[in-house]
Amino acid sequence: MNSLTLAERVAVTDKVDYLVLKYLIEKREKFEYVPQSVLKENLSLTEREAQISLLRLIKNGAVTKKRIRGEDSFSITFTGLDIVATKSLYSKKVIKSLGITIGEGKESRVMFGYDHEDNTLAIKYHRIGRKSFKKRISNFPSKNWVSMTLENAKREYEALQCVKNNMGYVPTPITFTTNAVAMEYFEGTPLYRTELSDPEKVLDAILGTMRIAYVYCKGLTHGDLSQFNVLVSKDEEVRVIDWPQATRDEEVLIDDVTRILSYFEKEYSLERDLEEVLDYVKGYS
């Protein structure tokens, strides 16, 4: 099943498989690998039901198996999280179908989704932890990678929701579930690949969004703002994307402002005073 798309993997996941995956998520802090006997007992499965389901989930890439103390034990994978999230989006009628992957990195995968009115959405699946998450790991003391991933998705959704509700230039969030955030699909090009006709307007839109985040969202800042996570449309409308590292840290705010000002100064000779911009972002001017 390695060649299956995510939509196809979801389609071959039955009710028992889904219960197993949900249980593995639920017990993530107690077990890194859940023994098969524990799964059987707590989900009231027969030996045959457990074996068939776990074999299918392994083939589907949704779980991994390890022999621990003489017993087969199982752990959910990123694919397993994606399956649970997608099933939830279907059941909530957020999407009716899933499309192709439109972006993928070490910490997330973004896919097209289509709602029941055939509108195009962006579905972002977070994949944090294990070897991928290096930045501010102290935010997650003693937590496993599943918890880190789920909290990352929730934090991005909440940041997008607050900034958007206050008229900031971010994608409109729709919902989040498990490790997925469903949001508006915005057709744009990353700032670093765009030649702007009105760079001052675009910079003002970015800084205005930062101001909204800070003033109306209790000191929130993006956490990793740069030319790589700002999208610009053909009409030079702006969306500031990728908010999973949003934080309330003054030093990080300074870093965010400094990076974006440095980019516009280097590429467009557009100079702004750092202290004046920081006062603006913080609502002091």
C-alpha cells in the first residue's frame, strides 16, 4: 500500500482500524508502543479482529510494530495521524474529497481539499517531533512527538483565528482536528520569488498583520517570519502563513521584525527604522 494516496489510505481504513488509531493517540503519554493485549482488552476486540486490523494498518503505513517483552506492540505514525484527521474532516463535512499535495517540508504537508460547494481549501497536516522539530523544543517538556504534533496544529489554528478575526492578512482558518488545520486556499507566490511593483504596500500589510497579532492577540508574534512564509498574489495581496511557532516572546518579535525589514532593505532599498517599527507593531504609535 506504499503507493496509495492519503485519500486511498483513508478509504481502506475501516471502523475497527479507526478505533485502534484513536486509542493509540489517546494513550500516547502512557505508551510509546501499546501492547496488542491492551488494545484487544480495551477495545473489546477478538484475537482475529485485532490481528486483521493491525496487519492492515501496518500495510497502510498507519502504525509501526515492535516486539517488547515478548509481545507485539504498536505505535501510530504520521500517516496514521493524517488518516484520523482526514476521517474527522469528512465526518464534520468540512471536506468532501482530498486532492494532491501542494507543499511538503520537514514539519508539515499541505494538500488540496474540496468542500461540499466545490470550493478549494488547503489542508495542512502537521508532522512535528522525532527528528523534525529542532526549534524551541523546550516548549514541549517531556512530551512525545504525537502530543507535540497535536499541540502544534492547535497553536497554529488559534493564532490564525485570532489574527484573522481582527482583520489581519492571514489565510482564513476553518477548523482543526488531530494534526490537521483546514483553511482558505490562497493562490499566491512566496515573497522571495516575487518581484513587487509596490513593495511599500506589501511591507505595510505584513507589519500591519504583525501589529494586529501583537495588540489584539495578547502580544503574539509569528515566531519565524521571513520572506519564505509570506504569500503574494498577482494583485499583490498578502497572506502571512505558517504560524505553528507563534509565541509571546519579545526577543522573537524583534527577530521577526528585523528579518522582514532586512529583506525589504536588501531587495528593494526600502529602509525603515527598527525602533519606530517596533513601536508601531506594539501599538505605541
